[in-house]
Amino acid sequence: MVRECGGVTHRATHARAFALGRMRDPALVKPGHGWYIELDPWRKEETLKIMGLDPGSKRVGVAVSDALGLIASSLTTLIHRRDEDLVAEIGDLARQLGVERIVVGLPIRMDGSLGPEALQAQALAESLEAALGLPVVTWDERFSTQAVERVLIEADLSRKKRKTVRDKVAAAYILQGYLDAHGSSE
């Protein structure tokens, strides 16, 4: 199945789509017919929206992918009060966005062991899978918050502004790592 990209498009998106095998060679496209992205009907991941979560003890960052699974975008930060309320809130967001998979960041220690934060993240993943009926996977998120913090400092954001965006940007960082690792292999 082939769909024409509508409107103004970005060359980097086309280059990445072509590199991942999701776009036909521009040299083969008829003149005047624009760029085409091929969507294989047998590959469910082509239209799969994925939600990424950066769970913490007080806040949970939320990000979502585009329908092609190429780009992760930060969405919001949820306040973590009670586990049941958090699962319900994430479920509402997942239904509104049409999410078909959830990626939960798993803070594994440097020695490979799971600390209390990782066990809480696993419990959240299990609760989400049971409550929502969606596939939930965990993804190693070592140093994601620190990497995002460095980027935000380099962007010259104040401490107050960094605190408000840190978790949702970290969720996008985690989700982008997952998308990059699984984008063309599934």
C-alpha cells in the first residue's frame, strides 16, 4: 500500500524513512507525483502509536510516538499520588491517543541489578498491562534523566523550568531509544 505524503514535508524525515525501508527510492517516483511512503499492510508497527513513561516516586513523564514510530515527542508530566489513580490516568491518555503499546523506563543499576525504583517500575508495568490489556515493555533507562538534565542546562533553562519539563523530556528520550532500537527490526 502506498500513500502520498501531503503538504510540506521535511527532508530529514524522508531520508530516515528511506533509510528504514519505508519510502520508495525518489528516483523511481514519476515526475510531479511527489514523495511516497510505502506502508506494508503486513507490518502492524507501521501505524503503531507507542507511549513512553519515565516513572518516578513523585512524577511520571509521558511521551508518545508518531504513527510511523519514528519520532518520540514529550507530552505531559503526571503527579504520582496513588498507584490506582496513576494507572487510570495513563489508561485515559492511552485511549485518547490511540496507543497500542506502552514502554516503561526501567532504572537498572550499573551492576545490572534491580533496585527499589526498578521494582516499582516493574510493578507499574504489570499493573498497566493487567488494567489496560495493552502490551507493556520495560526499557533500560540508565542515565536518561541525567542526560536530559545536561541538555536542558546547555539550553540555558532556569532550574524552575527544568523541573517542569525534565520528566516528560526524559520519557521522550527513553521512548526514542526504544524506537531507534526497534524501528526497522519488527
